[in-house]
Amino acid sequence: MKDKVLAAPLNGDLDAFERKIPHLSNALSRRIDADPESVQQGLAQLVLTIVELLRQLMERQALRRIDGGGLTDEQVENLGRTFMELDRAMEELRDHFGLEPEDLNLDLGPLGRLL
Amino acid sequence: MIELLAITDDPVAPPPPLRLVPAGPVAVVVGPAPEGEVDAEALWDRESLLEDLVDERALLPIRYGTRVEDDAAAAAAVVPRGAELAAALERVRGAVEVSVRAITPEGEEAGDVGAVHARLSGLAREHARHDGPEPLRAAYLVDRAGVDVFVAAVRELQQEHRGLSILCTGPWPPYSFAEPR
């Protein structure tokens, strides 16, 4: 695995950056409701949130691999919870629009909004 | 079901199981859709694939989880946007994304992220500032040959701005610059 850290902070405290990773539940607090006007906004927000989440997960993985250590129990638990929230949010979206999982990709604009 | 990974215009076939599906002036890099749940390991695997590809060709990463039925559906999704995707490839050709985040360490006064961003933007082809909890979360599209100079600038800025903790990661595929205009 390639080292993804090009320049680390002076104090070498990479953990401080990890703590800045928001929980998906916070980011999704304004997710889709019954108001049709908010649907598009909700979709856009969800897509952006997921993209940002993926990006941050990749960064975190990169940092972890450099430290050479595994994740702490708490981090593993947080990660698991995050993915559960992600699953649930996607499921709600599908229920709301009556879409199949495959449709969801298309509906959110494959290639319409590249990552 | 196949998964779409990236848009490219390089005719060289990617390593299996990835394949190239021609789509007008560009081509789509596709692979078998992974089974099972999304987890960090799956994301990282995908990132590794993209990184290997981006080392050798210009590419636009496609949003994670984009799947279609078959090659014909992949081409059908891309062909109508061939021209703008080709233009987008020109924008990122020869460049990589470098991510910079800056936070204020506990007990320090907030540093001047505006100055940091201005200096780094001057060294990048393009830049994109993202919303986030940090005072600065930004992506810079940097010429491959200019990455060392960019990183040296980040180190200098870190020395000059003791009120900031600056983390610079990369090189990444051009995630923040993949959207056609």
C-alpha cells in the first residue's frame, strides 16, 4: 500500500484529524422527508455525504496503515455503526421512491455526478 | 451486472478482471460488480485499482457503486456525454488530486487558512474547497511533476502557521475534478 501522507502536521498528531470525521447520522439529520420540494435537495445532500464519507474512510485507512496498528475497538465499532447507518439511509431512500437498488444508482445520476 | 469504475481515453486494456468498453470518443473501465456488503476494505480495494490505472492514463473516477446490466448499457450511459467527458479528461490529464486539511490544535488561536489556501491554489491547476468541520478542507489538481513543489510549499506553510495543523494526503485520482462542466 502506498503511503498517502505527503506532509504530516508538525506535532505529528494524525489522530486529531481522525476525530474530525463526522458521523453519518449527523450528516443525514436533514435527509429526505415527505415534502416533495425537499426531495431533490435531500438526494443531493445524501450523495454528497456518501462521497465525503467514502473519501474520509479512504484517508483514514491510509493513515491507519501508516501507523502500522489496527483500529481500536471503539473505531471498529464506530465504523460498523456508520455502515449500518449508510445501509439504512439507502434503504429509506429506496422505500421512499419505490426503487430497486440498481435503480438508485441510476436515479442518483451515474456519470451525472461523478464521485 | 457490471460496475463502472472510470472514464478514460487510453486504448490500452486495463489488467483483468477489468475491461475497457468503448463509448464514443472515450471508454469506460468496467469490472465485475463486487458481491457482499460495502465495507472499508471494499472501498480500499477499489481505490487501489483506480490508483494503478491513474498512474498510466488520464481518468475520471465514476461514483462508487455505479452499476449497470451489461456492456451495452454502460456504453449507452456514456456515449451521449462523450464530448463533455473527453473535455473533462483534458482538464485532468497529467495531474493528480492532492488533499489538504487544516485544523486548529487545541489551545491554539485559529490560524489563517485563507493565506494557506491562496498560496496552494497558486500552485494548482484547479482547486475545490469542500465544506467540513475543519477550517480548511480542500482538494488541489496538481501537475504530476509539480507535486514535490506543492508538498514543499505545504511544509513551509506548516512552519509559518503554527496555529494550524496541516495534513496533506495524496496523490489521489481526480475525484474532486471529475465532474464535467
